[in-house]
Amino acid sequence: MKPYRPRWSEFIRPYIKEFRRLSEDEQLHLMKLMLQSDKIETSQDKKNLNVTSKSSARIKTLEQLLDVAKVDLTKFFVEKYNINKWEVSAQIDGRMVTEELFQVKAQLLRNKSIEKRKRIINELHQDFVNHSPKAIKRTHKDGSHLLEVNIFDLHFGKLCWNGETGEDYDTKIASERFHLAIDDLIHKSKPFSIDKILFPVGNDFFNSDRKENTTSNNTPQDEDLRWMKTFRNGRRLIVEGIEKLMQVADVEVVVVQGNHDFERSYYLGDSLQAWFRNNKNVTINNDATPRKYFKYGQNLIGLTHGNNEKIADLPLLMASEKKELWSDTKFHEWHIGHFHHKKQIKFQTIDEQKGCVIRFMRSLSGTDAWHNLKGYVQNVQSAESFIWHKSEGMVCHQFFNL
């Protein structure tokens, strides 16, 4: 088979003539340089990124293509690709020289979940830049009372329409109720010498858990905003509440995951830890355990949402999980949400001092379509606070009622 002899144009012939004057090694080297092109073509739209190496002896694999094209694999993932290969031959000093050339094509899709996560992180970072909480240097800490502020089951993000449920409720209304409750309960605590504040958060603070506007168990919800905006505005609201409370005393924030916001409340706690990481006035308890405990003097307070455990089992759970704290304290209480109504159960042992009280917290949340349909519309909308004395137990129970 005769070798292929190209017909060179008059324009190119002077270059061919000079090429043939080179030595064989120089011709081989120059030919390889010409074939080893790393030219990359890219095109991009809202969804796809297309990357192609036209013809190369060096770019032979998908990994090499992505590396040369400097594709950010945190933003894109490969949907499909293909590799073409062919041979190019040339006669140098009567000897046929053959080189392999490759064409690599790749189609990539945007990684939307990573982009959304980065957007949230960027927004959080921007908030950090614009507002940095300042620690308060307290000259004395001789108080003898704990202020516990409970704003349970706010269901931030829920949307209710007056024409369907009898009242309007959205994130703006929820924010107004939250601040009114915080301000009122702080004002009512002024007669007491407060040296510590317990502030449980979570407990269905968010109305939904997933971007599809469903709860942790995938129950659909009527939502006011897109999930990213709901999370950001909700986190801001909690930060504002903590910063108000820390003007009174140092704050212990305890994250209690609910059945509506099991995952989202954990993310909230994590972002609060980042927000107050350099602030000695605020401590965040975001442990993964569903039940949290807080000891203040002779008082042991248990916190859980109330949707998992049997109510009658809670006193024994406290005594079993925190044996030393139970025996070291005189007053024991569980504070739970979930049911949106006021109720109190008192369990007694042979030694009355080792008994336990279970309190159900009310909610400030509006009535949604489902609860209205079922007739659950008589509950008083309320937030509560408790004043605990180190040795005398609970000395005051206060309400903010709408």
C-alpha cells in the first residue's frame, strides 16, 4: 500500500521545503509538537457545561480533559462523555511515522445542591461581616435565679389564611409574636436577681424540614417562603432573641429537635455555634441526643419535644439517664411541646421530694388548615417563662398570652 502523499498548496510549500531540511530527529520533534495540541473548546448554559479537546496526543482520558480545562467538580458533575481515537502518519526521510490523536468530549451538569449550600454559607458569612455579636463584661454574678424562656412550636414558615382558618399567620407575624414574647417575659423577670438564662430552641421552631415543604416525616405543609429564605430569616430571629436575653444574663441555648424540623433545627444549632463561637455570654448545646437536661442548683429540668417518648416513662428516663443529677437535686421537671396545649402531670415517688412534674408548653403559632379542619382551634396562643431559685425550686411561672 502506497503511503498517502498530500498535495501541498503553493502557500504551504516553502514551509514544507524548510521542514525537510531539518534532521530526522528535528522533524520528529516538530511533528510531535504540532500534534500535541491542548486546545479546548467549551460552551455553557444555565444547566450544562460542554468541554471538548479537538485533537490531541496528550489529552487521552476524561480526567486529563477536566484537569486541562480546569473544571470545578464542586459545581459540576459528569453526565456523559466519549473518547475518539485515530492515527496520523507522515513520511520522514523515507520512513513512515505514525502518531495517535484523541478527541475527548464531556457533558457536565450543574450541581444545584452544592450551589444552594454555598449560597447559604455566603449569606451567613455576609451576616457575620455585617453584624458581630459583642460580648458583655459583667461586673458581678451574684444572682440566685434562673430565667427559663420557652417559645415552643412557633412553626416559623407556616402560612395560614384568615378566610380558611380564621386567622392570618406567616413569617412576619411569627417574628412579631416572637419579639413581643421575649420583650414581655424579660420585663416580667426584672424583680428577680437573674444570673443565668435557659433558652430552649427548636421544638418545631421551623414548620417544615425539607425543600419540598414537608415535615421530617414528609407530611406536606403550607409554607410562606422558599426554604432557604425561611431558614435564613429564622436563624436571624433566634439570634435577635438570644442577643436580647444576653443583656440580662449569660444564656444557655439548648436545641431540642422536633417532629417538623428534626434536621433543620440541628443545622440551626450548628450555625448558632458558629455565630456565637467567640462570645462567652452564650453557650450552645446542640448535642445529637433527643433529650437534654439542665441543672441549676437543686433543680433538674428535662427538655424533649414529646412526640417520641411515652409521657409516663419520662420520670424514670430522667432518673435512669441522669442518676447522679437526679440524686443531687430536689426539684425535677420535664418541659415538652408538640401538643400545643397547657397541661401538667405530677408524678410522685415514696419520697415526695424525688417526684417529677411534666409540663406541656403552649404555642404562639397560628391555626393552619389541617388543625382548623379537625376542629383544634380552642388552644390559647401563649409563651411561658419560669423563674427558678437555686435552692427553693420554681418561684414564679409567667405567661405572654395573645
